[in-house]
Amino acid sequence: MNFYTRKWVKPEDLNAHGTLFGGSLLSWIDEEAAIYSIIQLGTNGCITKYMSEINFINSAKQGDIIELGIKAVHFGRTSITLTCQVRNKISRKTILTIDKIVFVSVDADGKPVPHGKTEITYTDERLRED
């Protein structure tokens, strides 16, 4: 898994317990997953269809730097399935995992359309996994 995005946990990202609010983290994940899907499918017409169980493993606190890792694991006719891991950049502890996030390629009317992609596209050769 490649880690593409880093976020700095700031006071406005905290919950009542002083740790990272899960809703903020899920919003960041959904945005990053959408950007990843747009790049992979070559279209801005992508919508979030499904997220599997979200497993919160460790918390993050103010000042932590977290990394979001997303990877395509399956290309359907109109969909792309991703997996996600979020970790603390310094301690490398896993904060959250999501086994399955599905995005669907849609037309202007919101109807699923074939995207024609079958494998990961690397926009930067440094990101290619061996």
C-alpha cells in the first residue's frame, strides 16, 4: 500500500475526548478515495457507493501526523474497489482500516457507466509497487 496523503491533527479535528474525531477522519478518507478513483478511472464522474466495516484500531491526538493509504484491489465494469489503511506517520501504528470502499463511474444523470479500466495507473513511477 502506498501512502499518498498526510494530515496534521489540529484542535478543530478533535472530539470530546481530545482525540481525532472519527467523522473528520472518514471525511478525509472519502475525499482521498474519490480523488484516487478519479485518477484511476480518468473521470470526475465517480460516486461513493459502499464502505465496508470501519475498524478503528488506535486513536490519534492533536499534533499527530497521520497518513492515508489507498489502493485499488478490483476493477468492475462500472466500479472500482479500494482498500484503505490510516496510520500514525511517526509511530507507524495503524489508526484505522477499511477493507472495501466501492466507487462507481456515473454519467451526467447519475447512472452507472462502463469505465474501461482494468489495472492501476501510476501517475508517478516512484509510486509503482514491485
